[in-house]
Amino acid sequence: MSLSGRRAVVTGAASGIGAAVATRLAALGAHVVVCDVDAEGATGTAERIGGEALALDLSRTGELAERAFEADILVNNAGIQHVAPLERFEPERFAFMLRLMLEAPFLLTRAVLPGMYERGWGRIVHIASVHGLRPARTSPPTSAPSTASWACRRSSRWKARRRASPATACAPGTCGRRWSRTSWRTRRRCTG
Ligand SMILES: NC(=O)c1ccc[n+]([C@@H]2O[C@H](COP(=O)([O-])OP(=O)(O)OC[C@H]3O[C@@H](n4cnc5c(N)ncnc54)[C@H](O)[C@@H]3O)[C@@H](O)[C@H]2O)c1
């Protein structure tokens, strides 16, 4: 498969899954825009894969709604993990997660779809979580953005596919040292 001539935007690509996806897309020939709030990390990934860095805080959704984006491939990957029992889950943290992991993907998808329809080709991937399919018992609010992301993907897929822009979602389990360490530490705290 060659993605030569395609422009890919990968969010949260300064590290982890996003950086791996960006690396693979670049290896297949795509021009990759490495979008991340971590400007230094984004530049590092972009330099390594011959792409372009875009430093952006995706939780600032007011500003995001005003911006124009062009992409043949959009990978909505940026996210954070926060695990806490519901009664101690900070409302602002919950709102932040919804902005970053639900509202920003919606705004980016909304921005790139018209161009994909026009060109008759596009791919949209949402990196959700296994918790979107099987809610986290220890921290119910953690599952909310992923569950909603699955629902949006399902309802938008049919129409988008008919217009040549299939959307899909992935549900990673725990992977990567940073996440596994947090997961196990906080899970122990939540469950005793
Ligand atoms: N690693 C896992 O075990 C796991 C499990 C389930 C789901 N996921 C999902 O996979 C995705 C990637 O996870 P990862 O393990 O690679 O994590 P990671 O922490 O390595 O990467 C996340 C990236 O998102 C960026 N980011 C955070 N806040 C941002 C913001 N406000 N604006 C722009 N970028 C921002 C970070 O700087 C970071 O580079 C996340 O959406 C996460 O929910 C991961």
C-alpha cells in the first residue's frame, strides 16, 4: 500500500501510539502533520519521520472550531488517562477529558470531511479504548469519552463510507510503560 501524495494529521503524535502511527504512515509515503500540545515532542517526531509539527492544545476547543484543517487521513489519538473513583473524580478533569477526547475529534472530523468528500477519498481513525466497549469498573467516568467515541463512529460510518470516507475506531487495552504504571498504581488505590 502506498500513501504517497496523501496528507495525514495525527493528533497526540509526540509520543506513544500516536508517534507509532505517524511513523508508519510516513513510512507508507504520507506527508504527516504531527499535532500535539507538546511542541518539543511534536518537533522531535516530525524531524524523525520527515513530517511537519503542529503545536496545538486540542482542549481549547473554542479556538479549534475556528481553524481550517485539510487531511486525507485523520487519526484522532490525543488523550490522557485519569483514573479515580467517581465520587472523587474532579468535575474540571472530566470536562477537560470530554473536550480533548470527544469534542476535539468531533471538530477535527467536521473540519476535514468536506475536503474528503470533494476529493472522493478519506480515512478517519479514532483511537478510543477498550473501556469504551467494556466500562472501567474502578473509574466509571474514564470510560465516557471512549464510549461516546464508539457511538459517534458507528452513527457516522454509514454516511461517510457512502461518500468515500470510511471511519473506524480502535480500542487499545493497556499498553506502553507510562499508561501501565499509572493504571496499576491508581487501580490499586481505587480498589484497595
Ligand atoms: N496506552 C494505553 O494503554 C491506552 C489504552 C486505551 C486507550 N488509549 C488511548 O490511546 C491514545 C494514545 O495513548 P498513549 O498511550 O499513546 O498516550 P501518550 O500519553 O503516550 O500520548 C498521548 C499524547 O497526547 C498528547 N496530548 C495530551 N493532551 C493534549 C492536548 N490537550 N492537546 C494535544 N495533544 C495532547 C500528549 O502530549 C501525548 O503526546 C489516547 O487517546 C488514549 O486514551 C491508550
